[in-house]
Amino acid sequence: MKTTKALIDLLDLKPLDRNVFSGESVTIGSAIVFGGQVLAQSVNAAYRTIQEHRFLHSLHAYFLEAGDLTIPIRYEVSEMRNGGSFSTRRVTASQKGKTIFILAASFHKKEEGFEHQVEINTAIKQPEELLSWDDMVRKFGDFLPKGIKSFLSIERPIDFKPVHIPNPLEPENRPAKEDIWFKLKGDIPNMNMALKHQILTYISDYNVLNAAFNPNAKDYNFGNTMTASLDHSMWFFRDFDFNDWMLFSAESPNTYGARGLCRGNIFTRDGKLIASFAQEGLMRPIKK
């Protein structure tokens, strides 16, 4: 999957019955279904049951079982509430009758009110000064560990440019923070708000736990740690488009008990705060 159109097609679920849908899977380099895909497809399912002029403002989800890439995922939407201003949906994703994921999502009609936001970090490097994942493979591919090279070489519809590139041959412990610029590749079609939210949700599950690993980078690597997303939350604020780079900025307040917590914000390049996120992930050292 290497184009924005392919990503949009992946998220566009097939209707099976009233409030029941089916989705296919595409690997991003792992042997199981990517959590961001299930998140975004669940948002697609929920939006299909929402009246016009109501938009997703928050979601809270739990990953219960690893998804099988070879089996379609069944999404069932329960209409929990349709109020005067808010609508709430519950989405259950399953394979072979087993629930693998649950999501609660709330939608709100557009209203005017008070406003403030945190500021974007203007001291970090801009995208033009940085290497993308594709650039890293071209420039350093012969020197990268096999697992890292294989992951970075997967074709994706998104360019990622980390502000800090760690040296995998000489890892160093770093602050519990991570800043990554991202942008959709190629031509960007016109999108309604529902589609923007689905794609942003998909992207939000990339890179999110990096901030939790950074303080222990000398001891952590792909081969000695079992990792998995446990839960995921997002809050959506302002309208935006994908025609320029956006900043994914995360911090980790805590890692303990084989779990790491990360939280952060997503900004447009000009500093508009469009969403916030939080995720706890499994970080279990593999005992030899």
C-alpha cells in the first residue's frame, strides 16, 4: 500500500447489514493487523451511522486480541445515544466470533465557544532539514540492522520525518519525548471531515510508544521486547487539511510494570492544534 487512494480504499468498509460492516487488512511490516487500521476502520463504521453535521470529537478504544491479516474483520455498531447535541456509538470488531477490539466514540454538532490551545514547539527542525524513512533506507540501508531496514522499507502512503534519528548501532538513552513530522504522499484528494478523522486516526498509532522507549533505549530493541498497543484515546479539535506537513509530538510521563504511557498533540505546520492523543502500550522484556 503506497498511495493515499489505497489507504482511503482500505478504510472504506463493505456494508453487510444495518450497522454491520466488513474490512480487509494490509500489513505495515508486522505479522498481525496494525492497530491504527482497526481504529480507523472502526471510526469509518461509526461515522456511517451518524447524521450529517455531527463530527467525531473523542474516541476511547481497547485492543483485546491480535488481529489475523488473512481474515476479514467484522465491525458492529451500537447506537448508544442520539441527543440534541451529541451522538455516542460503540463499535465491536471481531474475527471468527471473537472480539478483538472495542471502541467508544462521541460525535458533536458544530458550536461556537471559548478558545485556547497549547503552542507548537518552534525550536525544532523543519521537515526540509530532515530525512524521511525512505531517505534513511536509501542513505543508510547497508548499515541498518535487518529488522529496522525491513520495517522502514515497507511501502506506505505516509512520509515520516523524525526530528531526532537515533543511531541503532550505538543506542543512547534520551528524554521521554518524540517529535515526528508526517505528510501523505502524492496527490491529496478533497476530503470531508469524516475521512480526515479516519486517516488521522490511522496515522496516530504510528510512533506513539517511541517516547516511552527513549529513556531505556540502551537496553531496548525489537528483538528483546514484546510490544503491543493496549488502549488508545483521541480528541479532535479543529479542521485541517493534509496538503502540508504536520507535527506529531509525544511525551511519556511513566513506564512501569511492563507498560508505558504516552500522550501528546498533533499540530498543523502553522501551529494549529488539531488533535490530542494518549496510549498505553505493552513493553515486556523477553526473558531468555
